[in-house]
Amino acid sequence: MHKRYDGLALFSGGLDSILAVKVLQEQGLGVLGLHFLSPFFGKPHKVAHWKRTYGIEVELVDVGEEFVTMLRRPDHGLGKVLNPCVDCKILMLRRARTLLEEYGASFIISGEVLGQRPMSQRRDALNIIRRDAGVKDVLIRPLSAKHLDPTPVEESGLVDRTRLKDFWGRGRKAQLKLAAEYGITE
């Protein structure tokens, strides 16, 4: 039996995923970071660091086999350096959805910022990802929430939409300002 959480976050360990978790922790919600591993990405050696430095609990999730299979023919094509951005995000969100019940969680968190990445974070791509991953009813993107339609999670009152962010675009000033507020210096 696993500890129970309110939400499960796609957690790369990068600034956006850290901030997305912190925004919801600030609302008193329990969040577990899911750090995905494949032959091409993942930093399992950083789990203890993230817990100690940011107070974020992280569980490792191996998607190696699924990722390699998807890589052979990504439905949504390849981005820069042959990166299957959209399909990779769909894969991780689908896997996170399968873990909701196991952790007693009600929603999934992603640190995506509308307009930040040209392949996977355009409005149309975010909608495709949400639809194709089958997470429309449980996905929240706290860093850009105020630029996106309210989600069922927000409408239910579980997450306070007024405390979510309105980050947009490729610039990082808003993220760096919020990081400073949280005392994040890395």
C-alpha cells in the first residue's frame, strides 16, 4: 500500500516541474513527483536531492520499453534532434493516469508553459496531448492555467484556480521570479 497523494506530477527535475509542484504544495495539497526513466532520459541519482532540497517526494517510473516502441513510429512526428515531444508527453501522461488509483490521487500535474516550446507547448499541441493521453478530466497545468480553460479539477474546488499562474511564452522571467520567492537558487 502506497502513501496517498492529492496529485501526481510529471517531474523532470527541471525548474518548471519543480515550480508546478510547489504551486500546488502551497495550497496544502500532497503531490508525488513521477520521474520517468528510459534509455534516453532520467536522473534516478537525483531523487534524494530533490526531496532534501525542494521537499518533493519522487517515485521512479520506468517507461523505457514503451518509449522505444513509440520511438519507432511516433504518431505526431519528431521535433528537434529527433525528439518525439508530443508522443513522449502523451506516453507519460497515460502512464501517470494508470497510477492515480494506486496513490489515491485525483489529478495529474504538468509543468508545461503555453508557448514555451514550439513543438509541444503550442495551444493546439497541448490540446492534442490532453486528448490523446485521455487525461482531459484530470490534467492541470498550474503554470499556465489562467491562459487555459478551467479544468474539472479547478471547477471542483480541489485546486484554487485563483492561486495558479499565468505564465506564457519562451521567456523565463516569471519562472525565475517565482523560484526566488520559493528560495530556489539552482
